[in-house]
Amino acid sequence: MSEFQEQLSRHLRFISKSCVEFDSGELDEALRIAVSIRVLFHDTKNSTSVVTYLKVKDSIKLISTFAIAETMDFPDAKNFEWHTVLPLMLTSNGVRAPLASWETKAIRSIEDWWNETIWQEGGEKYSRRDVVLSAANQDGGAHVDSKPNYKTLKFREGPKITVNINGQSVPNVVANHHYTLIRQMAYELINSQDLLSACKST
């Protein structure tokens, strides 16, 4: 196994362990997951992702469960900008990641997966990249920013929605829902066979 295959394997193990903790109630583990996702996929002029080092960024395919938004029917297409697409499950126990309960809707290249819109509210669209980098770079995953940007503040606040629970109108029931979005990303990664296969020696 090469050095970068070991790095890929290591970060997938980190993600899997954090998922166990997240599912037991340690929601802050989403920040650890975000850091590992950044290490695996994010390229800049100053840093190189693991998949780029492995020369598999253009060949690996990842599953996308968030593609369910593409199949949603909106009753008033003219006013679509007022709708919120929030690909999570709102249960009596709070917001949950759907995990395997949603059928996989698409297979994406890494680049398309990374930049796919996973949250749309009004005229604003946010990708996996937006969510992961805000969590990792500004919200305490790897760094804390004393003046977080608009996106980070937005993700903490959650969408501006109100739902009816037991006859009571409850606003912003999904504050910090980006943690749950990150948990769903983790599910996608640890179930993407191309990514798992890239860990193996050739």
C-alpha cells in the first residue's frame, strides 16, 4: 500500500469512527468528518488533496443521495425561489440524516459530487464544498475564525422555516443542520466502492 493509499484508508477510518460517535449523540463529530473530507478532496494552490496525489480524482465515482432534490415536485414553479430544498429527515426526535433510507439517485465524479448543490433556499445555493470548508476552516474543525463569513453563519442558523409540531409552530428547528448534512456525506463516502477500492494495493 502506498503512502497516499494509507492516507485515504486512514481518513476513511476516521470518518467511520466519527459516524459511530455522531450517531450516539456526539454531533460535534461532524467537524472531524469535515476535516477528513477536506483532506481527501480539496485542492488549492497551497495544498493537494489525497485523491489528487493518488491520481484518481478524475476516475473515481461517488454516490450522491442528495440528488433526490432533483426529483422533487414544487406546486408553484413560478415562485420556486421561495422554496427550501432541505435533503434531511425531520422526525419526532429531531433532524436526522436519511442514510440508507433514500435510494441512491446518482453517481457523480468527484468534482461534480464536491460542487453539487445540496441545500437551496430562495436564490441561494450551497454545495458540499461550501458546507465542508465552512465547518473545517471557520467553525472549529481545523480552524476557528473570529469573524466567520456569511455562509458559516448561515449554516449555524439553519434555513428560515417554521414547522408545526404537536400543534405548535416551531421556527428554525434545524439550526446547525449542516452537521447532519456532513453525516450524510460521510455515509456516501464510506459506501462508494470506487473510493474503497482505491485504498487497496495495485
